Amino acid sequence: MTIIGIISCILALKHYRAPVHKYATETLCSLDGNQIEVVIDVTCYQYLFQPTEVKGLIAIDGKVYRNVSIKDNKTFNQLLEEKQRKDSLFLFAAWPHDGHWITADQIRLEYVDSVSDAKDFELICVSVYPYRPEGGSADIYYGPAETKEEAMEVLEKFTNR
């Protein structure tokens, strides 16, 4: 019986850790009615003891953004705490850029706190941060949505999870 249990655990772990590729083309809309066309071509990597990573490309109205890996010297306990809190940061910077992602236009793929969410992309929220030396807020788009009313419905679905 223990061999069956070990084999089952190994198979479950392989399934859990298997990368999940997702490609989606959608229209997103902000709460004030502005629309963007987004193409998402990403792969999600789920780990046991650290937060999920999303790698790949996102194009918004023809401008390409590539994922940014933020390599911090975090301890095992810090990574595990982030995993438990679902503190995943899915940051993408305009590409190509000069290697300094902090000075590039950025976007964040929001609310993707598990691979199953990323796998479906039934709901999408993208925050766009145009580079401004003086700072500024993001433009947030929800989808799939073509009107501000549809965008509000998507936002409500996110908040009622």
C-alpha cells in the first residue's frame, strides 16, 4: 500500500508543478470606458514553497511587455509566507528597454493568485503604469469587457471571490 501512496504523491506533485501555458486575446475596458486590445502569452509556474511565477509576453495595443523577474535574497520562511499570503507579483516591462525595468512602462497582471485562475483567464485585470519620472497612478482595465458597465461587472466578480 505504501508504494501506491508514494507513486500517487509523485504523480500529484508532477501535476501540481507542471507549467501551464495560456494564450488569450481580449478586449479590456476601464471603468471610465477606455478600451485596449490585449494579447496574453504566458506560462505559469507553481511551486510548493514559493509564490507562483508568470513568465512570457503581454501586448497591449501592439506594445510588447516582457515579464520581469525580481530577484531578492529572501529566506525560505519569507518565500513560504508569501506563498501562504498569495503575494505573487506579475510584473511586465515594455520591451525592448535599456535593461533598467524601473524606468520602463510597466504593467501588472492582477488577481492571478493561483495557476487555475491563470489557466482560465475568464476574468482579466491589467494595471498599466506608463513611465513618468514624477510618478503617477495606473490605468486599470478589466475584461473581457467592451463597455464600462461590463468592466464594472468584471470588477464585482473579482471582489466577490
